[in-house]
Amino acid sequence: MPISLSKRIALAFAALAAFGILAPPEARAQSEQIRRFVRLYDAARPGADSLQQITLELDPSGRAVMTMRFPGYTKTAAGVPVTSVFERGTWSVANQYAIVHFVRRANGIEGKHDAYKPEDVALTFSLGFRCTLKLERDDANVFGKDGLRLKGRGC
């Protein structure tokens, strides 16, 4: 049984909408901004006792994962084992910036480490030349006065 012309047209419009071709201009612009930021980024910076290797992944679904490794540094001066730090959160685009939110645990009561409360840490990045991600705003002052610059992989 042949498909009628009106059904063919409806199917064609549905296909175009599914591929984002018929999306409103604002949605296409937002989608393009997101695609510009999606990738893995790396940085190396000096730490207090060792080099810090930082990897930030911004994926298309809005998930963000930051990993901090301390190569060659296995124990602190007090003998406590040093492990990699993983932070998970979300990210979104606001104008030309990527806003990354991590929820970490902050000490809720002075001197008591068993009473932690969640704390939202927001990091605002701009995308520069050759996929360089530059930290523009650090709400929790995680990276100090030197800030953070990450280089995109594959650029």
C-alpha cells in the first residue's frame, strides 16, 4: 500500500526535526556552543609536594568529571597514602562560558570531620585559542591565585 503524499511530508519533517535541522535558531546555537566544549582536557601544575596532573572531561550529556593525580607521590610526610581525587558533577553553557558544578563535602562543624555537609563548587571556564580552557572564576578558590589552564586533547 503506497504512502500518501501528506504522510511522506510529515515523515520528512519528523526526520528533519529529529536531526535538529528544524530546531529553533536558539537551540541550534546552544547545541553548537556545547559541541565546542565537549572533550577531554589536561593540565599539569606544581602542587605543594608534587606535580598535579589534572584531567577534566566534559561530555555531551552535561556530565563533568575531574581527576587529580599526583605521580610519584605515594605518601604524605605523615605517612598517609596519597590517592587520586575524582570529582563528579555537571556542566552547562552560559554565553561563551562553560559552568562546571561539583558537589563536594565541606566540614560542617569546626574541628569535627564526621559532620560533613554538601557544598556546591562552581568553576567558570572560557574556551580560548587551540582548545585551551581557562578558569575565569573559581567560587571556592580551589586553584588559588595561579588559576588553571587546561589543553584540549586532539586539538
